[in-house]
Amino acid sequence: MPLTSAPSDPAVWPVWHYDGVSAIRRTPTLRVEGDRFVLSDDESEADGDSATYAFPDLVAHAPVGGDAVFGLAGRPGWRIGFQGGPPADLATLLPRAARYGGPIDRFGLWRSVLVLAVIAGLALYAFAQTPALVARLVPRALERQLGDVMVGDFGGRLCDNPASAAALNTLVRRLGSDPAEVRIGIANIPVVNAVTLPGGRILVFEGLLKNAASADEVAGVVGHELGHFAHRDVLESLLRQLGLSVLLGGLEGNIGGYTNALLSTAYSRRAETSADDYAINALSTAKIDPVATAGFFRRLGGNVRKPSQSAVVLNYLATHPIASDRAGKFDAAKRPEAAYTPALTEAQWHAVRTACKGVARKPFTQFGF
């Protein structure tokens, strides 16, 4: 608030005043002294008890009955009022009353809504990109430790043996990854699925192996999981879910839950599509026929329509693109001139399919399998 000195001839103005201590309304006069003012009346002048205040400490309040009203910072209940509004001679010394609505009122409601909507959209976009950036900053060693912790949830369900482990490592190499970085195994779980955990831990469920007609079909699924590892999708997903839980935690339960599910599903489908593209490229480089994987997806898609077989495809299709669309992409990747070779030998495929044979399933109550 700009301040100017009062006129050379001291001027006084009548005001009404509450001191914030008593409920007595006084009618002193206000006299300007530089950037300060003095409130005095007959009684206070007689006692030599006139009060001095600083103009910058005044706070404008809403008018009352046409009177301009001002409070004093740090003094609740303290008020002075000018009948009929503030004197023109004091305009440069008194603070202006805040305009209703502030900047939004001056800028316009709908323009403000549009600007705020754009800002919110940009903020949401920036938030959506943050997990991907943060995931790439997490050291691989730390991510590997997280995967080791998570694989403990499958304790008692891993059923690898030297022959099956060697066969799976061969498949990983053919698909362009290093078994030293990607640790792949088999879980004795009767569900058609494969999962990637942080740090390159890939688990192929026994249910998927039993429903696969050949190693070529499994190769496409493993290539897909290798895509998740290469893109660090799992760590990014964990960070995204954590962020969404915090961001949407203040919303009403159902709204927050539905919004979280929609955003997560949209991201999941994009990540799954990207992982399929990675698998197609890996199969092409390894000279493994992608049509086998296409056939596998078509069988899964057909089973979805049979209620008695719904458990077979439990999680695998829930967050993935439509099976027929995925199958079409793998079909389209076939090159007539390519000389394809089986993903594994018959002996290696047999070792993988029978890895869990004779291994008793231990209770796995956490996930209900």
C-alpha cells in the first residue's frame, strides 16, 4: 500500500471506534502524523492517553451500512469506521478492500475454469510421466532385491530342475536376453499365466505350459515378459499405483477406486501392447514362427467364452488387449521367406513341461490358488 505524508496542516476526521477489549463504541477523531495516525477524544486527551497506530497495520473489511470499516493486524475486534465511506484525502493512506472473488472475479469465471482445466490436464500428464522417469533412476541392484522379496510369495511353488532351467535359459538367450540378468523359472500354479517381477524375475505358471501346444507358443509369452523387463514396466507400475493411491486417496471411496482402475487399466494395456511388440521383434530375430503364439492367443480367447473354462484364463486376458487383436498382430509378423526353427528341441520342451511333475503343491493361501 503506497503511503504519502499528510498535508502540512494537520487534519482530523471523525470516526467510530471499538478497541477490541470492551464493547463500548467510542467516537474519537483520527489525526494523521506521517504514516501513522492518532485516535483521541476528550477523555483520552484529558488523560494524555491518545493511542497511535500505523496505517500499514490497517486491514480493510467489508463496509457496514455504507461506512468504511478497518481492522488492525493482530488486534481481534479492533475497528474504526468512517461514516459514508473513506475520506478522499486519506485514500492513499488507507488499504483498499479486497475485491470479491479476487483474480478469478476479475479474469472471468469461465475463462478461469478453462485455464485451471488446462493446468490440471498438464499436471496430470506430468504426473503420468513421472513413474517412468523415476523407474529408470532406480538402480537395477535395488530392483533385483525387490524382486527377490516378491518371489518369496511363491515359496514352495517353484519347481525348476537343472534340465528345465537349462532349457528356459536357452530360450531366453534365443530371444536376445542374458540369463544372468533375467532369471526365469516355473511356478506350480494351475493358471494360464506368466508374470514378471522387478529385477528380471520371470515366472511361467504350470497351467500355461499344460495349455501350450509347443515351445514356440511359450516363446511368444516369454518374449512378452522379457519386454516388460526391458521396459521396466513392473517397477513403473508399482510406482504408478503408489502415486495414484496418494493422488486419489482424498476422493470418495468408489470414485477414487473407479478412477484408479480406469487409469491403471489404460496404462496396463499400453504396456502390454508394447511388450507384445517387443516379443514379435524378439521372435523375428530368433527365427521363431510367431504364428504359434497367435494360435495360442486364439485358443485363450475362445476359452473366455466358456464359463467352465474361465479359470484357465484368469488374469492373463484381464488387463491385456483383446486376444483376437493380439493374435492378428503375431500372424501379421510372419515372413514367408523366413526359415523358422523350433524354439526348443523336443527334449528341452519335455523338460520344461514336466518340470513340476510329481512336485506336490504346497498351500498358497495368500492368492487363493
